[in-house]
Amino acid sequence: MTSLASFWTMRQGYLRLLPVLCTVLSLCGAAAQEAGGCARWCPPNSKCLSADTCRCDAGFSSVEELITSPDGSCDDINECAPPLRTYCGKFADCENTEGSYYCTCSPGYALKSGDKIFRNESENTCQDVNECTSGHHSCHSSAHCLNKAGGYECRCRRGWRPIPGSPEGPTHTQCEDVDECRSGQHQCHSSAVCVNTVGSYRCRCPPGWRPLPGPSGDPRRTACAEVVFPAWTAPPGIHSPALAAFLEEMQNLTRDFQPHTARDTADAIQSVLGSLDELLETPGDLQTLPRSQQHCAATKLLLDLENTLRGLGQTLPEGSLTFLGPAGTELTLELQVPGDRQVTLSQNQTKMQLTWDLAQKPGHPGPAMVGLISIPKMDKLLAEAPLVLESEQEATAETNWGPHLTPVLLSDVITAFLSHRDTQNLSSPVTFTFSHRPVSAGPRRGVLCVSWLGGRGECGHWVTAGCETVDTRDSSTTCSCSHLSSFAVLMAHDGRQEADPALALITQVGLGLSLLCLLLAALTFLLCRAIRNLSTTLHLQLSICLFLAHLLFLTAIHRTEPKVLCAVIAGALHYLYLAAFTWMLLEALHLLLAARHLTVPHSSARSRGFRALVLPAGYGLPAVAVAAAAAARPRLYGTPARCWLNTEKGFVWAFLGPVCTIISINMVCFLLTLWEVKSRLSTLSRDASTLRDTRMLAFKGVAQLFILGCTWLLGVLQVGAAARVLAYLFTIANSLQGVFLFLVYCLLSQQVRDQYRRWFRRTGKSAEEPASHTLSSQAAPEAARPAPGN
């Protein structure tokens, strides 16, 4: 039983292994069947074709096309080697791989697409790579990368050379600067000094020399000449010891200028500023010259100062320098290699901005220079300088500010200059910012940017042409100018608006009273036969001339438009006032003759010859003087503010000259008259009438000197602190001149007073006669009427 059970157990185990055994047997049969159809010995990189044949894979080859024995092999085909070389195209290389190949761009080239490889020539887009611009080079920092087809080279720049042991060309080249000045490889002119720079050199003029313009404009071919300074000579017609002393000092300084160092030049500049400030601080007799001559002197100083500082500045080294004068004059210089950048020169009251390319003139080698000088005290010589507006501005000014434009200097006077003189039409504008005293806004005033125009025989004047007022604030103004010169900021306003209203009122009232008194005096001298003689004839002509002059002054002095009418009014006033002064002179001469002979004028035989000359002299001499002045300077009759003589070129002396001459002669005649009267009084008897006539003659002499001359001296003396007081005295005295004449020659004359009494009595009787006639007419009917009861 036990063995049966064991047998049964074993039987069941075999039954379980039977499927596994069948599977193994079937696999073995399949393998035996396959082995019987393909060779098991095919070499690597080949494929089985049959039980005894193999073939190499693509990219491999064997001795025979088919491998039939186990000894065969498949070798890699080198597609990049001849004679089966694969052509990848221009600037490309073939790279073999096991069983294949690929194409790459040659060194120094790359595919346009940025890929690394490609397969055939049609895909070739290889192009040169610029290692120098891309930064993919290994040149030393002292060398220059030079790109070439498929690569690059490292070479030394111009003015550099390879360091010994470092040949030029390879990538490890290192360079050093060549000192052309020491080695003699420069091309500087014999008059210039060679200055080595990194990689190059410059030619610079020695101290006291200036560069000459070259045809090529190459700064390395600079030729130099000695600096020529302007001739510090006085303008023609100006005689001022103070100015002459300053000009002589400047001549000596520039003539003996021999700089050896920059310190020498700086000392010379400081001396120029010191002397200029000393002159302007205490101008002495220079400030007493006529305004036109002061303007001529200012023009000369500004031009010569600019040229002198330009010459001195060119001998300085590169950099920025500032100089200060003792009275506030400030000079700023900057010398640099020009470029496109902006340069700003800042001072205490002014700032200037411009581009460096303006400072360098083509053909002018050397460093460019920009200079700015502020002269606060120059306003003493430029006071009352005329202003010329552009046509458009002139129309605007007349509309906004009135026809009587008066300029007032607000800022310091500055002068801007460059290393060359061609600064009239700049390619880009120059900006100036002025700080000035505060300006209160007003409807009849404006701020203008102006430049000084002088030279060519003219004394100079302010102009607005070429400058534009960009911005105006209470205490600063910005200007943009297309040229360089001397500049300033002016406030333009209506001159009549600033007149003293008290003086204007005194003038109107005084002239009104004078006109009335002169009319009464003229009527008196015409109608009073009892006093008609040579004296009254002189008084009459003087009264007529003064009456017409005062009337024209009061009604037409400010009629400045049209200009022709204004010139006629100015000429008429010139003639009438000169005629009045001529009659004053004749009065003085007549008084002297009367004192010398102590005769009654109308009965003296000697007075007949004098009488025959008075009318031609009284009206002829002024006519000759006015005709000569009008023929010489007709355009100077009339000013923008009033119809009177212009002060330009000393034209006002066409009036002041004769007036001063007449006043001087009157003074001499007065003294001689007093001497004659004194001598006569010592020998006269005690006759009352004779003493009275003699004393009256002396009184008339004193009164006439005051009326006919001394009052006008008050106008000449209006300077200094007492100018305002003298202006009031002058206005009162001259506006009441007619009143004084009427008082002295009419009211203080016994004959005239007697005549006035007779006229008044006659007038009173004429008024009584109509009344008495009326009463008698009324009484007649009453007498003719019959009595009651008849």
C-alpha cells in the first residue's frame, strides 16, 4: 500500500512537469529548424542573407560584395578619404564617423543658421566669423585685432610697436607706445615743439608764439609765429590823460611780454585786469568827456582787451583758469582738445554754454580756447549809449513801450571770445545767462539781450540783431546769440514816463507865465512911444525870440514823429535860442557902450552905427551857425525822445559852443560895465538924476548878466550829488526868464510905469465918458417937459 501510494504521488508529479517539458522540446525544435536556414557566423556590421551568405551594412564594405565564409569581415567606409571623398562645399570640412560622416565649417567660419553640422554641399551656408567684433579673439589689450578670411591677426596700432621678443602678427603680440618726438619720427615744423601722446604726438607752439593756419588742417604740421598784440592807442579826437596813461602801460606790457612758464602768462593777465579795474574805478577826466567820446573809448578798450587776452591765453597749457581783478573784473579761460561735447564757463554773475566744435576753426591747430570776461565797471563809459532795434522789434517797442525808448544797463558788460576771430556767424547758438538787479514788471518796459557794435570809425551802440531773449525773470535773463562780441542785458522803457512830474509841472507853469509876460513886454515896447529907443528895440527882439522859442518848446518838443517834422522843429528851436542869445550879447554890448559914454541911447550919435548893425547881426549870425550845423550833420537834428540836437559825435556843441562863447563875452562886458560905472560915480556931482541913471545902469547890468547867462550855467553844472537840486534851480530860472525880463525892463522902469498910469487913466476916462453921456441924455427930456398947470 505504501509503495502504491508513493507510485501514485510520483505519477502526479510527472504529470505536472509534462507541459514544461513539451515547451522546452518545441523551442529546441524551432531553434534546430532556424539553424538549419541562416549562417550563424555573419561578421559584425552585416546581415544574414541565407544559411551560408552574409552582406555588410550600409557604410561598411568587404573584399567581396557577399560574405560566404566565416573569415569575411565588414570594414567602415571613410567617405571623407579619396578617391570617394565627399565634397561638403566651400569653407567646409568632412568628418568621418563609423558607418557614416558629417560636414562642418572650416575654422573661422560658421553656418549662417547657427547649426554645427550639415550633410551635403547644398546645405552649406558657411561664412566668415569676425572674431575682432565678436570678442572671440585672444589679442593682448595693447594690440589691435585685425580680422581676415577664416581667422584674425594681432597687430600693433599706428604709433605703437611690438615689444622686443614679441613679433607682430601672432596672437600673443604685445605692443608699446612709440615716442615719435624722441625718435625723430615726427613731422612738426621747426618753429613748433613736439609733444608725445599715447599712440601719437602733437605739435605745439612755444610760449609767446601762436599757431598759423595750415592748408591741410593737420595739427601735426603746425607752424608757429610770434603772438602779435593790438596797438593800444587812443581813438582819434580823444584827449584824456587817464586813458593815455593806461594805454601806455598796456603797450609796455605787451611789448615786453616774454613768457617762459605759464606763471609768466598768468602774471601778465593779472596785470591787465588790475590796470583795467584801476582805470574804470577812478576814470578821472575820462568820465568828463562827452558821452560819444566815452563810447569810443569803451569800444577801443573792449576790442583791444579781447585781442590781448586771446593772444595771452594761447600761451597757456590745457585746462581751466580763472582770474579776478581788484574791482570785480573776472576772466575765465578754458583750453581743451575740441570735440562735440558741451562746455560751460560759470562766473559770479554770468554763465556761458556752447559746443567745443565752435572753438576750433578748420586749419587752426592746437588746443581750442574759450574765454569769458565780465567787466562790472564798464557801465561808467557806456552810460546813455544808443540802442538800435531790429525792424520788427522797433515796431513792437513803439507799440508796447512808447516811441521814446530809453535803455538802462541792468547786467555786467561781458566779452566772449574764442581762439579764432571768425565768430560772426556761428553754426550753433551760444547761450548766456545773466544775473542782474531785480526788475519790476511794467506795461511800458521790457528786457532786451543786446551786443555792442563798434569799430570802423564809429563810437559804437547797442544792437539786438543776432541775439534773442529766451527767458526773463526778476533777477536773471537767458540770451541765445549767433555770434560773439560784448554783451549785456538792457531794460528799455519810455523815457518820458520816468521824467520828474514836479519838473514837468514847473516847466509848464513857468513857461506859461513867461509867455504871458513876454507878450506884455513886446506890446509895451511896441506901443510905448515915450521909451522907444535902441534899448527897447533890443528888448523887443529878445522878447520876440524868447516868446517864439518858449512857445515852440512847450507845444512841439515831444513831437518826434514824423522824423522830418521833428528835425524841422529841432532846427527851429536851435535857431530861435541862438537868436535869443545873440540879442543877449547885443544887449550886453549896448550896456557897455552906454556905461562908457553915459549918454541917453536915443540921443547919442554913436548909437546910430550900432543901431544899423543890430538887426543883421541879431538874426544873421544864428542863421549862419544853424546852416553850417545842418549842412554838416542834418540827420542829427532830432532824437528818439525829443526834438532837439542829438548828442552823437558831439553835435550838441553846435548849440553849446556859441552859448558858452556868448556867456563868456557877457561876463567880460558885465565886468567892464561895472568898472566904467564905478569910475563914473567917483567923478560925478551930487546931481540926483545923474546918480539915479548911473545906478539904474549898474542894476540893469547885474540883472541882465543873471537873466541872460548865469541861469544856463546851472544846466552845465548838473553833475554829482547836487545834480537834482541844480536841475530844479535851472528849470525854475529858465522857465521864468520871460517874467524876469518883464520885471526888469517894464515894471522897474519909471518911464514904463508912468506910461502904464497914463494908459490906465485914459482907459478910466474912456469908461466914464459913456456913463456921463447917458445921464445927460436922460436929463434933457425932463427939462423940456412943461410944468404942471401950464
